[in-house]
Amino acid sequence: MNALSCQALSTDAVAQPEESDSAHWAMASFLGTGWYKIDDSLSIFVIRVPPRQTVRESWFDGRDDRGIGIEIKYTATLGLFSLDDVPSTADSDDFGTFSFTPGIELEIPVTEDFYLRPFAHLGWGTDSEGASSSWIWFGGVKSRYRFPQSRNNLAIIGNIYYGGHNPSEAKSGDMAGLALGMQGSIPLGNWSYGETTIDLDWHAMYTYFSNEPVFTTPAGRTLEVQRMFEPGLALSPRDGEWNLWLWKPERLGLGVKWDPDTDFLGLTINFSSWFRR
């Protein structure tokens, strides 16, 4: 999930947050696991671990017989910010961040094919030197409409969200976005896992930011990200999960995020469907 597609760039070594509208590092908790590049002077490596506790599964056996699913997430995010080719920055060109943003998500079956997934998260983060900390919050509603009787699980997916942060050393910030796209699955007839077929899952997403994240790079360049494209591919067992010892991801895949108007580029690793992450 990461529900929001933005990251944080501001620290004392990168920018002066009290004099800038640059996105704060706390927003890194909205990213998915992967590598992100801003301009030619900043690389961000994110590991986002979202352990889940399913309190109740959703079901739909008719309009008079359906139930809401409840899931609790204990999301933790590690971020490494690497300042490339900026010799003027102080002591170290790298710094790390940690955030913990637990939350609750509901899965609401509107019809047999149309589901909503409202979510809300609240947490706290800090940088590796303990010089900065921040409260972090975000929430919204994801949706998925699967075309009836589609053999390839073709679906329209969407997301509307709002989030922000309240840091100790800078002014508060927030952002909102609207995402819309499609996803589906292609059976790989010659590939199997146990007794089930392996699918090639795909998704394509377009995100519009209603109040653009502003990123100030170590080189002093300002970028405003107003929109983002995200295609992705993954492999998944059709009727199960990957069983990797203690870890059982829904899928294993890669995605690419980019803004055609700026030098923002990201390569993400996907472990669950877009609707759940």
C-alpha cells in the first residue's frame, strides 16, 4: 500500500523544512517496498513490512446475507536516504528513518463483484539520529469492481485518500490523491505451484494529486509531482499463497512508478494485490 505514492525528502541535511514547503521524510511511510530516484541527487530505499491480523473475513451470499471483513495492520517502514554527488552536505551522505503506523481496514461487499475497503492509520516516526520525529496519519477508501464472469479476473480499481504529518521540527503538512486503474490475471498454463495454476497478475494505475507533493532535492531543485503512472506485474498461485517458510505472500512482483513531467522514478516490489496493499 501503499495507498499514497509519495515520499519524504526533508531533513536538516537535505533542506530547511521550516522555510520550505518540501514534503517531509515522514511521508515515506506511504511508500511501498522499493527504490525511488529523485532528480540525480537523491535515492530512497524503502522496506515496508505490513503484518496483518484478520479479525474476520468478509462474505457475500446475497444482499441479505453478507458480512464486513475486519483487518488490523501493524505497518512498519524503514527508509534509507542516499544523497548522491552532493559533496557539500555535512558529515554523512546517508540517513535512515523508521516509522510505525498501525491501522484498521474494513472490507465491505456492496455486491458480489463490487467491494469497498476503507482504511485509517495513525503512527509515529523518527530519523536515525533522533533529531527529528513526527506523528503520521492517513486514510481513505479503496474500491474494486470485478467484471462478472471474467475468466481473467478483470477489474476496475480505485482509491481516494488523504494523509499528513505533524513533525517536531517543521510545520505540519498534508496531501490528497485520487487513483484509478485496472487489474487482471493471465493463467500460465505450463506453470503450476503444488496443485494450483500460477497466474501472471497485472495492474495499471493513474494517480492525480489534488495538492501536489513538493520535493526539494539536495541539489536545490524543486519538483512538484501532480500525477503518477504505475504499471506492475506479479506471479501468484491462483488458489493459494506462496509458502516461503514463515512468510506467505499473496504474490511476488515488480512495479514502476513515474511522473512524466518530473525526474521522479520508482521501482517497487509487490507482495499483495493492489486492492489489499
